[in-house]
Amino acid sequence: MAAPPSTPQKLLAEAIGTAFLVYVGAGSAAATGVIAAGTKVPFSMAQLGIISFAFMLVIVGAVYAIGHISGGHINPAVTLSLAVTGKFPWREVPGYIGAQVVGAVTGAAAIFLTLGRATAVAAGGGVTSYHAATMGWGRAGLIEAIGTFMLVFVIFGVIDHRAVPGWAPMAIGSVVFAIIIILGPATGAAINPARYLGAVFMQDAFGGTVSWAQVPVYVIGEVIGGVLGGFAYVGIARVRKDAALTSLAPEVAADQDVPPVPAQQPVSGAAS
């Protein structure tokens, strides 16, 4: 039997996967801003759809690539949700979150390298935000919480051993696509604290304008939403002794509980 991945291998996988997510996902938003500035074409559903599609594709690729190594969380809200519900060891949480933030900052730095510092700064650097003049922090936090709730709920569902196997990355990428379409015009749909912080740190480092007052709204809202999404799935998925299980996946004996999911199974949150 092959030895499981070492801790350094798992952390490096999380950093690389998160860097991919931010570089392609947040980078697509910045690139759209660059093109819009040159063509003067108003932002529309077409541009939003392309950004959403970029996030979907990079998440699918990243989770397929590293899911069997680190679990492919690439999102602190996912890691925390798994730990809180007992599906991931708490001792590994600090390392995972640290690796995700480092990866996010690296991916964001690569955006500025690719597009050019001044161009990327002018295009917003892929930073998500909401209009504080028309939206309060409570509403913004709730919106991000709703999106992250949906993401984590789907992740928990597709890593359930009863789920149809092999489709986790596609399902996760697809729900991110769908979430961005509705949340994007409101808050930018970060649904991932690392993705948000990586872009904010680099935009600030390269002289861009950021609203530090919005940081707690995104981080706290996303973490709360993710944890609630995890508990919601655990609550409805527990097998009752007096109920027959009906699903498209293999059946579980009525007297068995759903076992915890190993950390190395593909569980990505990538958010946008």
C-alpha cells in the first residue's frame, strides 16, 4: 500500500491549488476590467458569465489535480466547516489555512505580474467589494454567508460516501458558477476568505485602493455561512434507524451512521 501524502505535500498542494484559483478566477475579473477600460463596453451578464465560467473551470481542474493529495479544500471556510463537524482534524487547520492564504497572495501577485502593476491596480486587482453607500455590512455579510452556505452544503453532499462517485469537482465548480451569477452584482461573490484576502493584500501592496472596513464582513460572513452549511448537511444526511435510504448512490444499512470523510478525499470550496 502506498504511503499517504506527508503534511508538507498536503500544504503545498493547498497553496498551489489556491494560487490557481485566485490567479485564474480573480484574474479573470481583473482582465475583464482591463478590456472594459479599453473598449468602453458596459459590464453585462456576458462578462459576468465568463468570469463565473473561469472560476468553475479552474476549480474543477484544481480539485481533480490535488483532491487525492490534500482533499482540495482551497478555501478556509471549507477547512473550518469540516473541522467543526468532525470531518477534519483540528491540528491540521492552522497549516491548511496558512497555506491557502499564502497561495492566494501568490496567485494575486501573479495577476499583477501578468497584467502589469498599473493596469491591474486600475482594474481593481480582482478584489471583491460592495457599495457601502447602498448596502449595509449586515446585508453584505448575509449575502456572502448565503453563497458560502450553498457551496459548503454541496461540498459535504458530494463527498458523502453515498454520493455518485467521480463527480465532486464538477459539482463543486458548477455550484460556484451558479453562485457567482447571483451574488456577483451584489458583493462580488468571494465566498472564500483566502481568495478575498489574497486580492486585497496585493491590491494594497501595489498602491491600489481597498476598503479595510469591509474585510470583517467577508471573512466573518463566509466562515459563518460555511459552518452552517456543513451542519445543515450533516443534520439532514444522518441515517435514521427507522427510515429506508433512497438515493442514486449505493445504499447504507439502516442501522449504520455515515462515517466521517477522510481528509484526502476531494473536498474543495473554492470560491470565487
